[in-house]
Amino acid sequence: MDMNEASGGKALARRIRQHAAGRVHRFFAVVQPGFEDLAIEELRELEIADGFSAAEGGIEFEARLDACYRVNLCSRIVTRVLMRLDRFSATHFERLRAKTTAFPWELYLSEKAPAAFSVSCGKSRLYHTGRIEEEVRAGIVERLAVYGKTLPADGVDDAAPAQTVFVRFENDLCDLSLDSSGAPLYRRGYKTHVAQAPLRETIAAALLRASGIERCDTLVDPMCGSGTFCIEAAHIWSGRCPGIARPFAFELWPAFRPAAFAHLKKTSCRETAAASTDAAKRIHCADIDPAAVEATGGNARRAGMEGVVLPRKESFFAAVPDIPPGAKTLLMLNPPYGERIPRRNLAAFYRRIGETIRARYAGCAYCVIVPGIEIEKALSLPWDRKIVFMNGGIRVAAVIKRAP
């Protein structure tokens, strides 16, 4: 480490501009496994980078900081964005400490908030996660002290953005990354009312995209739960950015410029829901459970969609929504499964769902979440695409007939 680097605040500010704000960085966009291809499509549309490399559970890309901000603000599918900081081999703690101390943390960490650590290890000689965290934290503290900076040691409020350093060991290689998101990106800020087995917003948005929501003008969600499909569809149709109402961890970074981010939000997002005045788009939202109807109504109000998402108490099997002739309709179904319906009754339940779709929704696009191949056979619906993923600890598949 060159101690002359600590010569003053102006020199540090210049280094932050040149080496943090002004250069290209490597990023890893964390994605729910099974949705990597959809995430790449979305990132290409957002013009985030020239190239992407997919891995299970994420997308690698290189870009400047403003692209990282754009992903956090505008992506509907990505769960979290990590900035890659350093990679090195380490087979003993002395080297881990030395390499951590040598990294220019003063360019990336703020004194405004404590740091949290997420440590994982696999096939490495250093495997004690607690000791690894101690050494990395001590190295960061030592480096920052050279610049007269400190790293608060208090815990981090889970509701607030955190400075989280990710430390990942694999085959004795250590990757250091810094979280840019804070709370996971599926926490849009509107879901305070939760029904049973809620679907994450990022998964709902990915399934809507896979089903061709952009080519439809009518959405039917007859088992709405917490209203996630309805609200995400309304936001997609309105052009409202999913992250417009929440904070991000990158707002703590030394290189962050509030004015530039405000301009990005102004040029990239609509803060109000244009769908509320668009008579061409219709959302039919219902559930047989009064608690789910109440939860959806509360979430819709918080999301600014109370005039668009109007949940009703009714049964999927008894009621048929009033769909105008010629409407391009998408049916989204996340039926109850797992503990909510005994396994012995599940096949019959899904068989009835399949019969209802064939009888009442012929010609419509649809997406049905199915827990297992036997239940998929009972549903007995043709599909264009099937996406397998984990939901609430259960392996499920979304069987999709896309909108033409």
C-alpha cells in the first residue's frame, strides 16, 4: 500500500472519480435459477452492456456505475446486483488479511453505515466463515484507517440499505464483491399485506414476460393471493420503474452522485401509473379467500394501482370474467399447493383447473404454476414453454402458452 495516497481529501476525491466513477466494472446480477435467459433479454433491452455471460443463478456483465444504477432501478427480474471488486487465491488467513488490506476500500465504502458480510465457502482450505469474516473486516478497517476513515461496527437495520461485502471462496479462490442493491429487488416497497405463500415480484414479472404480457390487453388473475401478478402487470403496462419507490445500497457509495441518479430516474421512469387511465388495458383480479382479496386491495393502494387492480371475492370455477370479444387475454394462475391442499386432493384440483381453462379460456394465453410432473399430467394442458424453479422451498414448473 502506498501511504502517500492518504495525502488529503482532494486527492481521494480525484481517485474516486477516476477509479470508481470513471471506469468500467464487472457486475454479477443475481437471478432466480431458471430465469437467466429472460433476465438477459431484459438487460439487453435496457442497453446495460454489450455482452453478457450467464451462469446458474446470475448474469455477468461489464459496465460503468450508471448501468448498475439502471439495473437496480429498472429491472423487474433481477434479484440483486453485485459489483466484483477483487479475486485472489488464499490458502491461509495471513494472505487473506494482506490481500484484503491492499484493496482500495476507501473508494467504495462509506462511513455513513455499518458493513455487513456474507461469507460462503466450497472446496477450499479456508472454510471457517466466522474467521474469514473477522480477517476481511480487520483488513478493511486497517486500510480505511490510513485515510482517517472508520467502519461502523453496529448491526444493520434489515429495512435500510446496507453496505454488504460478499466473500466467496471456491477452490481456494476468493471473490470479494460489494452489494449495490440493499434489500432484494423483489421488495418493491408496496407489498405490506401478504396472503398465504406469496409469489416474489421478480418471479411474477419474469413469468408475465415469458407469457407475452406486452402483446396482451387483458389480464385475468382469478387466484390472486397478494395480487403480485396483477400489480406487476399494471406496472409493466404503465412503464413505471419497479425500484422508483425504494432506496438502494449504492446511494451510500463515495462515487454516488445524487443529481445524476435523479436525472436517470426522471428520464427512465414514470412515477405515476399511466395504466390507470388507459382504457385499453383491463385487469380482472379475484380470489375465493376474503383475506387474499383484502391483501390485494391493500397492496394495490400502496402501489398506486387502486383504480386499476380491483379484487373481487369469487371462485375461479364459478365465475367467468366479462372479456370483450377479440381481446388478447392472458390468464395467470398460481393455485394453492403444498400445505394448503392435501396431496391426495391436488391432482383432482388441477384436473378441474385444466378442464375449466379448456372450456372457458379457449384461445387465451396462459401460465399455470404446477408442483410436479404428476400434477402437470393431471392439468393436461398443452404448452409452448416450461420453466422449472423453486418457490417457497417447493420445486415447481410454470407451463406457458404464449400470447401470439
